[in-house]
Amino acid sequence: MELTGLGNVTPIYTVTVKTRVDGELTKVLYKESQLVHRGELLVQIDARPFEAQLLQAEGMLLRDQSQLDNARIDLQRFQELLPHNAVPEQQLETQKALVKQLTGAVKTDEGQIAAAKVNIAYCRITAPITGRVGLRLVDPGNIVHASDQSGLVVITQIQPISVIFTVAEDQVPAVVAKMAARQRLSATAYNRDNQAKLAEGSLTSLDNEIDPTTGTLKLRATFDNGGNNLFPNQFVNVRLLVEQKHGVTKAPTAAIQRNSNNTYVYLVKPDSTVTVRNVTVGATEGDQSEISSGLSPGDVVVLTGVDKLQEGSKVTVHFAGDDTQKRG
């Protein structure tokens, strides 16, 4: 049994790369539509203002550290003199407070140094994922800001890539049963005309609720996309193989007729007359349907002109390619 559904190619990951610091964009190191790898350098921002901040913070740290070292020496000396009543106790407490104050100043300087180093690192913007970059959004020489909404470039993962498609709710139980049994369900993506095969993959996940407005459930199939035939937001047709049967009898779906009571076909007898044969239809795949009962392999059925037929009508044989059709 094969289910079909219209789907939309959806990347598993899409990232809009933005800057975390303000500054002049000095270098763009990627080409539009280039495949980039995670960690690869994409753009550079002028780091000189942050390097100056780092140098200033390092200088303040040296100053405050030397003052702290001197205050600790004085504190030790006061602690040694206090038992001999050589210094007042208040002076000792004041010195302790000074040491704590200078210790805090040193910690602040160390934090400013760390912040400056982080900002310098942020000036080198690398790819967070492996994927294909889009069109350049900002040119070198522009001033960029962390608050910019558009970002610098968009990276889309295309290998692997997924397709989100829908199936009717009455087909869901069969899919759920296969997924619960941890069976791998093959999925094939075809173009919009449902003629050319684009990629092969497998079903990976199901949505958690049925859409009440359409009576369908969303499914996600994942494809390696080694040939880059699937593009984000592309509309494709997906065929999901739920169950594979062997030795079944199939007939063209167009030959199957229905009324209020029965499902039937016009069977051609050896004398080229037709008779109504009730059939039981199973799964439908493309333009072919499974016939569970009522027909045997080799039986000839009427495909066109059925509106002119009645029991016992004479028909003539018409061959079209490899298909045998009967016309009334």
C-alpha cells in the first residue's frame, strides 16, 4: 500500500546569522550560494575598538593589582603591631576594608578583560551549521549592529533535508501502527507533475494532532538530498510505502465503476461480449488499484466507453502501448 500526499520541502535547520557586537563590517569571506561548513569563518568586523578596550582593562588591572598587593602588606604589618598596641584597632579595620575594596576592583578589571576578549571573538563570525548560504544581505564597509533584524546572511541546511506532507486521517492508523513497530517506511519525492523522481528517503516523524479543517495529519520525511534536487519551500509529491504486497491482482482505477450498492467492472468474455463483475478494491497506487476479489490475472476489463455498455454488449479490442483496452 502506497500513500500519496502533496508536500513542502522544509529545511531541518535554518539560521539567520547576526552580529553580537556593533562595528564596521570589514570582510565578507563567503560567496553567495556557497556550501559552508560549521565553524567556517564567514565575515569579520573591525575589532580595533575592542582591542583598545582590552588594553585599557589590562592596564587598570595592573594598577589595581599593585594597589591590592600594597594594601595586603600594610594589613599584615598592622595585624603584627596590634598586639603591641602600636596601631589603633580602627586603623586595622579600615585596612581590612581597603583590601576588600581593592579585591573587588581587581575582579571588575578581570571581568572587563573577559568581556573585551569575548567581543573580539564576536568580531569573527563563523557558520553555526553546515549548509548553503543565501544572497549577501550586508556589504563590506557598512556599520552593523547587534539590534539589526535582517542579519548578515541566512544559512539553510540542505543535506539532509525534510519534506512535510499530509495524509488523510483514515490513513493515519496504518502509518501509526508501522511507526509503533519501529518499521522504516520508505518515502519518495516526485516533482510537481508527479512524473520525475527527485529523491528517496524515509518517514521520520508525525505531527501530534489532526487538522480538523482538512481532516489530514502532517508527516515529516527526511531525504539525504545528495543530488541537491530538493530546494527549500519547493512543492513536491510524496509517495509513502506503508505496506508492500506480492502476488496481488491489479486493475486500472479508471475501469472500476461504483453505484449505490456495488463496486464492479465490465469483464470481457472470450466472445467479446461484456458482463458485470462485482469486485472488492484494496489499496490504490497511482492509476492502479488492488483487486482483492472478483478478478484474476489475465482478465480483460473495459477501460473506456463504459457509459455506453450494458450486460452482453459487444466490444472491440484496442491496444495502446502495452495496455489492452476494450471499447464498446
